[in-house]
Amino acid sequence: MRAPAAATTTALTLALLLTASTAASALTTDQTPTAAAARRTDVQIDEHAPVITRADILIHAPLHTVWNIQADVEKWPAWQPNVETVVKDTPGQLRPGSRFRWSTEGLDITSTVRQVDHGRRLVWGGPAQGITAVHVWTFTPTREGVLVHTEESWTGEPVTANQAALQAALDNSLHNWLTNLKHEAEAGS
């Protein structure tokens, strides 16, 4: 049975909004100051979620350039067309517990950073409208530049009710995010 057009449109809009606002607020991890300890307690996506997207892109730019663009959330609107505003509630560099509020497609979202391993790994998120998401970013230097890997999981009643549409929306959204990140980093290097 097909969902009514309004419900499908709402679901797709919600899917696009959640792309950068993930990592469930219910997640807790003990963060330690060493990188080795951080790797042992890495926050992961929910492997049992009904919607999971994984994507990679090779960016021909230095690691510090790619990292700084992605981690400077207040500048997202300059290079991510769907992000209208971003305001950090926690001053300074992103760290576990940092919060930022942003708007996209007319919705306001609050995201909480769950893990930061500077230049290597970044996890953030926040539940929105019944969907709990976990969004993990990893950055791996290569001879050609930086391999950026992102993966995101979505759970919740809206996901279960409209899994196919939300899967397609998340796939498209992460592809666009990576493409925009690549363009911004390569233009600046």
C-alpha cells in the first residue's frame, strides 16, 4: 500500500534533515585522553538499524583542510546548500558533549558530539522526530589526499514505517554531503 503523498514528503524531508544530526543522545561512552583508549571505546552505528548508509570519497586535499572544514560546524551553511544556520552552544573546538543547533529545510535540530579523535574520527547526533541516528565520520590520510568514510544508522517508528523512502533519502543525502565536502576542500587547497 502506498503512503499518502504528504506522509512521504514529510518522511523524505525528515530524512534529509537528519543527515548531519545524528548519534543518539542515549549513547554514552567513557572518553579517555589517549588515542589508543579512544579507539577501544569508539562509538559505532547501530548495526541492527533498519536504515544504514555507508559511503566513502577520496578528497585531494591535506588532512588538516578536510578536518577543519568538516569540524567547523558554524561554517557549514557556506558549503552545504541545505544547511541554513548553525549555532554552537558549546564554545571552542568540538569535543564530547559539545552541542550545536542548526536548521535545514525549515527544521531546527540540536546535535551532541559523542566522540572526537582529532583528525581521525568524529561522531555526533541527536534524536529528531522519533528517529534516533548515529553518524560516524573517519578520515584516513593517503598518498593522494584523504579518504573520508561516513556511516549512519537510523532507528525508530518513522524509519520502520517508511524504510525504503528513508533509506533512499539517507543514501542521497550522504552522497551529497561528501560531494560538497570534496568540492570545498579541493577548492581551498
